[in-house]
Amino acid sequence: MTLKPIPSNEKAAWLQTFTWGLFLLIFWPFTLYAEETYTFDLSEIEKKPYHLGGYVEIKPTLSWPGEDSPIYRLKYYNRDIGKVLDEYNFKLQIEGGLEKGIARLYFKTNTDYKISRLGDREKTDLYEGYVSLKPSSSWKVDAGKKTLKWGKGYAWNPVAFIDRPKDPDDPEVAMEGVFALSADYTKSFDGPLKTVSLTPVLLPVYDHINAELGKKDYLNVAGKLYLLFYDTDIDLLFLTGGSRTTRYGADFSRNIGANWEIHGEIAIIRDYTMNRIDRSGKISTEKYDATSFLLGTRVLTTSDTTFIFEYYRNGTGFTNGEMENFFGFVNDAYQTYVATGADAALQRAATLFDGNYGRVNPMRDYLYLRIAQKEPFDILYFNPAITTILNLNDRSFTIAPEIVYTRIKNLDLRVKASVITGPKDSEYGEKPFDYRLEFRAGYYF
């Protein structure tokens, strides 16, 4: 007997029914869950030489397109995605570690699977996989793929010269690391200078090693000097080599009080290359030293409300006029496609969009504000929050309220809506989607 493959439309319908049914099952019977009985087991506090765990997530999303947006036209000019785009995202992360003597092995894998009418997609990556040697309390050496997490900012990190850029819409999501050889030397003192830590890093860039980080066939050198000085955390950082131009920076973080922290970063990129396009399609190039910086604060009030506020100056960003030129070029290319069927100009615009113009927050000045309230009105396990990102240059913005429910142990349930808006020819005003609604169930095991 020959088994026939399930048609894609039937697969999508089955998956839609399964996913929404699962969410109904999870969200509905809250009152059926009893409190757990506390038990004490000595084995639970004994440190084991190994661990294995992970995270699984189901996240269906609904997105409402802005069909007049030039970016929508650029991405979907030859496709019909309908009035609402529904997609189903699945994530699986597996992590584990093994310690023996001075050695430690750690790994984390990430698998993303998306089902969409735009095409199904599966991607599996090794996020981290490295060996650590700690011959003494002062020395540690790491070799392999690792996320270094440089910088003190919450939504942005201009000094993260090696790490991949965060997504400000979800800055706490785990990121893929880079292959590197690094060391840490730490020494403590009495007096105002309490701790000094030095972290040198060797970063190779070749065909199959860190190829996305810049020019290939170079061994780059980076470093971080950490100081704990008068209860202020300070980092001095640099990156040089041949894959990217030399860059250096500094950051700090300090607690003003028990519930008030301030932080900041500054980065200077030497000989940064800026490629711009005018409305006619002519590309110009400029090299300059770009300076980016961030100032932020985090406050926890007595009512358990957390405020995170940051200002970000992107020295590598575009001005209003430069973004308007790009949007105009895309619109003209689209009109040419409609009239003639030729999409060469749209393909050229897509290449530029995949470069600098399509970066997360490609312009110059931004404000970030997140307000999170823990269990308002004494509603246990219920944690609402609202986040907004404002582009100060063109007054466009996104605002995203969310609700997180955590009553079930190791299970996070989130409902999040996003409204993306702004005037014509603005960053958020020309995003391909105007509204977005997502549900997420994430389980840690």
C-alpha cells in the first residue's frame, strides 16, 4: 500500500486546529490546578556533575499587513498573503553540561520550525558548545561556540562587538554564539578598586567559522577589562583584526539605591562604511568614525512595578531623508514591476534591505520604555507589561502590551499584541505589518 502525502492546505488546517485547541486546553482550566505539596529531598540540593534540560515553545501568531507599505511591496510583491497572515512557530532548545575536575563541557542547541503559507521552514543550530578549563579560582579558559553578552543595556548593546544584535522587541530571547577562544583572569583587592578581570578573545572568521561576522580569512582579537570600582561595574572593550574595522568602547552600571540602577555604553567604530541610495537608484559611499551610545535606568518601586528606560543613539544609522530616499526607490521599483513585470530594481532594493536598510532600528535616535507590574491587585501569577519603542527622528513607534501567566510550574503563558504605526515614509509607519497578535506557551524541563 502506498501512503499519500498530506496536502499542505490540509496540514495547515490540522495544525491550526491542534494549536488553538492546545491553547484552549492550557488557558481554560486554571482553577483545576491545585497547589503543589512541598517536599524536601536532600538530593535536590546536591550538585550533580552533569545536567540535561531544555525549553519547548509553541507560538502561533496573527499579523495584519500594511499593503501600501514599500517594505510590504518589496517582500511580497509577487505573493498574495491575504488580509491576515497566520503562522505557527515551534521552538526546541536542548542544553546540557558535564563537569569533572577543572573541566566543564556545555552545549545548547536550538531548533525553529515555522509553518506558514509563505513556506514552511526548519532550522537547527548549535547556539553554544564549548569546553571550559578552570585551573584556579583566578583563571578560566573557554574554547568553542559561546555567547559573550558584552554590554549593560537591556534593549540595545552598542559595545557588543562580537555578540549578535538583540531584538529590542524581545531582548531576553537566547541568541546564537560565536566560535572563539577566550580566557578570564580575575583578581580581588581591598580598597576602592575591588575586582579586576581581563578577558582576551581570539575570533577566527573563515568560510565555515563565523563567516557572517565580516571579511573572511582573518584571526581577530578582542578584549574586555572589567573593573569593580567604588561599587560601579565598568568595562573597557575593543575589537580589531581584518574582518571588521577597529572598534572600542566602554560601559558602566551602578546601583544608586536598593531598587534603582543606572547604566550606559559608548562605542566608537573606526572607518565605518555607509552605503546610501537616492530615489533614482544612485548609490554613494562614505567612510567615517561612527559613535554610538546608550543611557538607561531600571527602577523597581515598592508596589513591584519595574520601569526600564533607555535612550539609544545609533551612530551608524540613517537620517530621515536617507530613509525616505530608500522608500521612494522601492515604491518606484514596484510601480515599474506593476507596469512592465520587470523586477530587477526590486531585487536590487532587496539586496540593500538585507544589508544596512533592513537592520533592526536602522535610524539614529530611539527611546525604549518597558513597564512591568508583578501580580497587580493581588492576582497571583498574573504579570502584565507594556513596552514601547519610539523613533525620535520620524516620530514613529511600536507599542506592545502583554500578559504573562505562570501558575503552572515551569510553564510560561503569554499573550502579546503589537501596534506598529507612524507617518508615511517613517520607519515603523512603513513596516510590512501594522498589527500583530501572538500567543506563547513555553515549558522548561
